[in-house]
Amino acid sequence: MILNATREHLHALRLSAMAEAWERQQTDPDMADLTFDERFGLLVDAEWVHRQNQRWARRLREAPLRLAAAPEAVDYHVPRGLDRGQFQHLLTGQWITAHQTVLITGPTGCGKTFLACALGQAACRQNRRVRYIRVSRLLGDLWVARLEHTYPQALKTWARVARLILDDWGEPLNAEPARDLWEILDDRYQRAATIITSQVPVAQWHGLFADATIADAVLDRVVHQAYRIELRGESLRKTLPPPAEPSTTEA
């Protein structure tokens, strides 16, 4: 009777993981060798781990990252110009706290999106909100918002994203999308953290803008004081064997 009441109370308090761990303790003979404090500590640990995993899963759903790129799966051995020390530093999230920018450039298949998503997943593990979107999709959404007369609200929404991954930028921009991109990056400047990936080297970004004035304004806010990862070499899809789990292994 007491056991049933304890189980019900734990569930009523929304301590489901603790309740399950407590039930397992009742049938585990090894638990008899532990003190009350040790057993209670195991129950608390079970609930804490469960809630941390729930937060992590919720952050990943909110992102949503294009790849389930675990930071531990980043390959530092392939010669492509990836500085292990720099990337390990970025994984700590200090650049996020400082509202800085990370620019990842390189040819197709060198792992730009994987690295960006690995940084995003690391941020999710730190219980930080992250949003991922391809630049072409973002600009398309803003075009639709302009037609639906919700453009100002859309700009505010993207400006408020604390950690934003803008993936695969490299298409030339005429006046309207260029201004859209400038509006978002200007609102985020020194207020939020941003990752941008591109096949185009940073030195050539200015030429992607039809309007040189907007180009100057965007690059002034994005390039200076940014962390830069400039990858090189052949596509990893050519040099590495096919992974068993494409979404969890870098390729």
C-alpha cells in the first residue's frame, strides 16, 4: 500500500524518471548494499538526466537542424583546413555569449553544413535555442511575408532568434533580397549569434550584391571580428566510405 502511494505521489509530482528508477531499485538486490543517501542520489540523478535529455530533445525539435551532427563526430583528420583548437573553442559556446558570428566557407561536400549543425547541436546541449534555415528559404519566406503584409513581424521574428544558422548562401542578390538580408543581419549585429555557410569565399561576397552600398553595410556587420573557418580540399563524399547512418556521421 505504501509502495503504491509512493509511486502515485512521484507521478503526481511529475517525477516519472525518479519513479521508474525507484521501482527498479525495489527489485535490484545490489541496492541493499547501498546507504539511503546513495540510493536517493541515484534517484535524483535519474530524474536530472531525464529532464536534461528532454530539454535537449526539445531544443533540437525547435531548431530544426538539417543534420543530426554530433560534435563528437566531427572529423579532424581529413586535410581540409579545419583547426581543431578553434572548433573546440567554438563548441564551448563563448562566441554565442559574446553575440559573435561564425563564417564557414569551402567547396561543395567539405562539411560546411555538418560543422554548422554540430555547433548548433552543441548549443542545444547547453540548453540554448537555435534556428536553422537555408538562406534561399529565408529570403523566400520574407518575400511571401511582404505579399501577406506581415513583413515587419517576420523581420522581428528572425532578429529575435538568439542563435541563427544561415546555411548555403552564395546566390547573387538583387536589391530587394539584399535589403532583406541586411535588415536581418543589422538587427542581429552585436545582439545575437549567427552562423553563415557559403561555397563562395568571403573575399568574393561583395560581388554577390547588386547594390555596393548594401554590400558594404552587410560585410561591415558580418565579416569584421567574425570567426572564420575556410575549408578546402575534395568533397568528403568522395574521400570517405558511405556511413551507416547518413544523418549522424560527417560526409
